[in-house]
Amino acid sequence: MKLVIAIIKPSRLEEVRQALNSLDVHGMTVTEVKGYGRQKGHSEIYRGTEYAVHFLPKLKIEIAVEDSQSDAIVSAIRESAQTGRIGDGKIFVLDLLAVTRIRTGETGAAAL
Amino acid sequence: MKLNKTLTVLGSALGALALLAGPALAQDAPKLDTGDTAWMLTSTALVLMMTIPGLALFYGGMVRKKNVLATVMQSFAITCLVTIIWYVVGYSMAFTDGGSTQAWLGGFAKIFHNNVGVTTTNALAGTIPEYVFSMFQMTFAIITPALIAGAFAERMKFSAMMIFMGLWSLIVYSPIAHWVWGGGFLGSWGVLDFAGGTVVHINAGVAGLVCALVLGKRKGFGTANMAPHNLVLSVIGASLLWVGWFGFNAGSAVASNALAGAAMMNTQVATAAAALAWMFAEWIVVKKPSVLGIISGAVAGLVAVTPASGFVNPTGALVIGLVAGALCYLAAAHMKKMFGYDDSLDAFGVHGVGGIIGALLTGVFADPAINPLGATHSIVTQFYGIIFTIAWTAVASFVILMVVKVLVGLRPSEQEEEEGLDITQHGESVNE
């Protein structure tokens, strides 16, 4: 099993959700996060005082999937989250050791 | 306004009155009344409160968080812009005798409030100083364009909005205010509009619809989550609108008298009825009585009772409120979906539709026992008032939008719209 973590632009969430839905991915966790990579922040000016805002709002999507689905999901996220402009985000794939569904106690792929 | 009818008689005297500055001719004119003046000073402050912060918060709560500052900024900037325009030329165009053009447009004798001083009055309101009358009318000139902003929320460049609103105030608001209240042809025909159903609400609602159609939908409309980011702000805003509306409607008696009291009672009853009507309609259709629903219904009731408030009795106001609450719900929740336009905060669905309902029903329920000027009421005359207002505001708003589009463009880039107007238009953001 894999854990796919994608950092995306907040405005692309709906497109990503639809793309994953069409791959039969019906669950995900989304967190509002802040960060920066190559896209630097911007500055805001309040009564003449300038503040550098280094950390930009992004969304972090986490999805636990079976090994066989992983590549298709990564490319679906890449296509649906891409605007072509700097700041589109990144996708990380990690090995997932164990999963348990709390309600039933199921483990492994059955709990995904 | 209650003195509309007398204007045809007084109209010719108006220019001379302005030049000779009041007291010289005062033996026939009503005397200044301290009670009236006190109430109109109060009403003026109340109506200004409707726009800032009332409307700013009402609208600000309904947009997404990335656009909240841009939305409250629109109300605030329009307040400042229209104040200057009204002082310089708007008041003169609306409320000064236009001579040969009197049916269509007022004159320019009071540019920069020339010929207005501490001793003058306007023939339309002889018991209060002219400065107070102009200030009171100014607050109406301010809120009308501010209402339009609800239709194009979250997707208009600030520069485009400023140019549009400045031109709109001059080309649309001042003439229509003159037609109905300033001695123009609609008032002469007997169109009843106590506090601004046609001048303010139909006018702004229809202009809003034109803006929504010309600008097009927000990016992601129909798929992205565009839910209001903080309805508590909207509840505070709607509540300030309700309280401020007593200045709007009871203030439109332009006197501290029983008619103002009737207008206040009518306003309260219609607003409560419309709020409940919207709430119950939504409760029946979608099974939940929503907070946004009850406050939207209240605003719909305030809008619909506006032209009626000084003509109908409270039972008439009750019926107007119930009809407006239910029909505005249908307009905002269903008609908008049916036609697919993005009137983001329902400027047309509430102000346009509610204004038309109120203007028509004023012709049905006007009660001469409340106001003798309503004795000749007719739904047909009301209809003429609505048609002329819609025609002028629709055509002129469209043309102004085209001019602005050529000058600076109407919408920010797609990327700016995605990032939000707060940061891209104003360089500021609401922090967590």
C-alpha cells in the first residue's frame, strides 16, 4: 500500500477531487497548510509598513491506496492540479505499513 | 416623497427661491421646524449606517474569505466617491429645477451646492434646512450603487468598479431620482414611491442583473464551493440594515409626524412577515430554516415595503411582506438556477424582484386614510414607473459597462480571481 501526499493550490481542489472520483478513489483527507517552494511569497503593506508573507496557503491531500493504483492516481493529480504556473505544488508517495478501520477493526487493503 | 404633487405648483418658484435664498419669500413657504429637522438629521445618520457598515457586512459575510476585504471596500469606497459626486453635481441634477428639461433632468444651478446655504430650503422639504435635505438624499444616492455590487461580487476589478459607479451615479441615479422625486415626469404622472422602491431598489437590482450578465459567471461557478465564509457578519449587517431602514422609510416622510410613525410600523411588520415567509418557504422546500434565509427574507421585506411604507396601512404591509418573502426566495433560489446567471449575492433576486413587488402592490394597497396623496393610486401608473426605470437603468448600465471595459477592462485575470481580490486588488488579507 502507498500513502500519496499532494500539496496543491487551494483553487484546484475541486478539479482534483473530480479526477480522483473518476478513478474510484472515494476517500481522502484534506488539510489547509502553508508553505513555500520555488514560489516565493508576496508582500502586504499596512499603513506604510511592509510585511513579507513567505508562507502561502496550500492544501495537503492525503490518500491511502493499493500499490497498483498509485501511478494512475499520481498522474491524475498532476493533470488536474496543474495550472502551469509556479506554485502548483508537489506529490509525494510513501510506503504505507498498516491500515486499520476503527469501526470494524479491518486491516490491510480491506480497510482502505 | 409626500410632497411630489405639490411640486408641479412650486416647481416654477424653485429656481427663484434658490437664488433669493429662502427667507425673502418665506411668507408662503412652510417655516423651519426643529422637530422635523432633528428627525431628519437622525434619519440621515441611520441611512448612512445602512451602507457602512450594514451593507458592507451583509455582503462581506456572504463571500469567500479571500474576497471579504474587497467586498467591504466596495461599500466604503462607493460611500466616499458618491459623497463627492453628490456634493459637486448629483444633488443639483436630481433636485434643482431643470427649466425646459425639468421632466427629464434637474438643473445645474446648485453645482458645488452653489445657492445652498444655512438659510435656504428645498421646495420639496420646506420645514428642514436644505443642507439636511441634501445630506438625507445623499445617503440614498450612496446606498443605491453599493447595492449593485452584490451582483458582481468576487469578480470585478476595483478600478473598473470605481469608474462604473461614478458614471452610474451621474447618468442613472440622479436622473431617475429626479424623474420620481425631483419634479420629473414619473412623479407628475402620479407614480407612488414613498422611499425608493423604483429609484433605489428596482434601479439597483436591474443594474446588478446587467452587470452579472455582462461580466459573466465567477470562475468555478456551479462546481467550486462558494459558500458564505462567515454568516455572523451577514446577520450583523442585515440587522444594521433593518434598524437603519427606519431612517430610510420613516425618514422619507421628511417630517417628524404621524406619517413617519405609520411608515415605521409598516416597515417593521413587512420585514418580520417577509423574514418568516422566506424562512418557512425554505423550511418546506429544503427541510431546514436557514440563517441566511431569514435575514435575506428580512431584507426582501424591507425592500418591498420601501415604496409602500408611507401609503399603505400595516395590514397592507403585512401582505406585501408575505408576498415579497416568498417570491424573493423563489427568485434567488430557483429563478437564478433556471436561467443560470451568477447574481452572486442576489442583488437582482432581492432588490429587483422585491422592488417590483413592492412598487406594484403599493398601487393595490395604498390607503388614503394613511396618506391622502395615495388616493389616486393605480397599479397601471406604478407599472409605467417600473418600466421606465428598468429601461433606463438597463440600457445605461450596459453602455457604461462597455465604456469601462474599453478603458480598463472589467475583470481581473483568472489567476487573480483564483488568488482572491483581497490580495490581488488591495494587497491585504484577513489573517486567521
